[in-house]
Amino acid sequence: MNRYLSALSLTLAGLCAATSAHAEDLCLGFGPQTPRDIGLRVGMNPRSFSPAPAPDNMNLCNLHTHTNAEHKGPGFSIYAGDGENGGYQCNETATLSASELKDPAGGHGAFHGVKPGDTIEVHWVFTSCDVSPGPGLGACSSAACANPQLRVEAQAFLVVNDPSALDFTEFAKVTVGPNGRFQPTALPTGTGTPVLFAGSTTGPQYTEATCSPLQVTWNVRPNCARLDISSLNRWVAEENVFEEEHSHGVRQLVTAPELLSSIN
């Protein structure tokens, strides 16, 4: 019995040491982090902040894409690998036809880093600041508004060669809403009830050991939609105000409960 208890004590000590070592690798003390698996609602990050208003009560300040999806969701759950070129792919990726996978620009499209068959995650970034849309997240704040509330509306798209698929320019044009705030002409619908949660900014410069300090209200749609590759190239050719001409890398999925918010 004593021998058994000694072995059990050593095992428990090893587990505690492993947990402690894991915790030491995490950037604890920051607010909830993103991206995450939106199908899992558990989170243990104790820091909270007030949710950002609805998009129509904020200014659209930036729009950009990531290849592949940074989040994992019911409709984009195929693991594409680690590193900034990893992430997740839409579940229908393997079912595309040769025609849908043909690149009409022969690899020379104006929007770089995306080809038919790829998954992209699009982020519409909204701010509480009185600013105009522009390039990068720097467009979301100003000298007079250095600590804005931020909100991101996110949608994963399966990029295809199909003119009957969705036209990206219909979601990327900027208009002025009835209350005088900058808005996209439309946000995607029909891809499931978005999952709302507290998180951070993303991008490959952040990891579970290097956290983003910014607080962001996220609203991520759970299913993919098909998007025509040619419409991405048209968006660039129309000289978009965001000055985007390529798709960005991903931040790997945040899985440590200590870094995630709980989802109601």
C-alpha cells in the first residue's frame, strides 16, 4: 500500500508540474484571446469588458482577409496545419469540381495569396471612434480616440471559380448609414446564427505565449459561403479604400481555457 501511495504521489506531482509548466508558457493576465473553436463555449479567462454596440452604431474602419480560417467552426473544421499558413478549411473543400478549381487569372490575379479551392476568413472591423475607413487596424483609432470599442463581424468563404457564387464587392463597398456612420453595403446572411463572444485581435504575430492586448467583441458566423474568385480580383482593381491586395496569415487556434472567455 505504501508503495502504491508513493507511486500515486509521484504521478500527481508530475501532473501538477506539467500543468504549472503549461501555465508558465501562457500569456496570462491579458483579456480573452482569439481565434477559438466557436463550437466550444467553455472559457476561464476572468477579465471582462462591456460588449461593443451593434455594427450599425459603429464605424466600419477596416476590412481584410485571412487564408485559411483562423477560427474553427461547424462549417470550417478541416485542419490545414500549423504556422501562419495553417488554420481551417471549409468542409466542402474536397468536393469541388475541376471547373470550380480552375483559376481564371492563371495565377496572376490582382488579389494575392488566394486561389480557387482556398478558404478565407473575412473580418469587417468596426470602431466606436469617429474615423474614416482605411488600411490596417491603425484606421480604427485616432489621437482623439486611442482606446476604442472594437467589434469584428467574421465570415468564412470557400473561394471558387463560379460567377454564380457570391460577389465580394457587394460586401466590401463602403456606404454611409442613416445615422451618418460608415458601413459596408451588406454583411453576409444565411450562414447560421453568429456566435458572439469576447476576444482580441488576431494575426500570426500572436500565439498562446504572446497575447494581443486589444479587447474585441466578435460575431462569427458558423458556416461557410461560396465566393467567386474573380470578385476578389475586381475588388482590388477598384482601388479599395482599405488598400488590401493580399490575404493575410493566421494566428493558430487558442485552446487553453485560461485564455478564453466563456460563451453564453
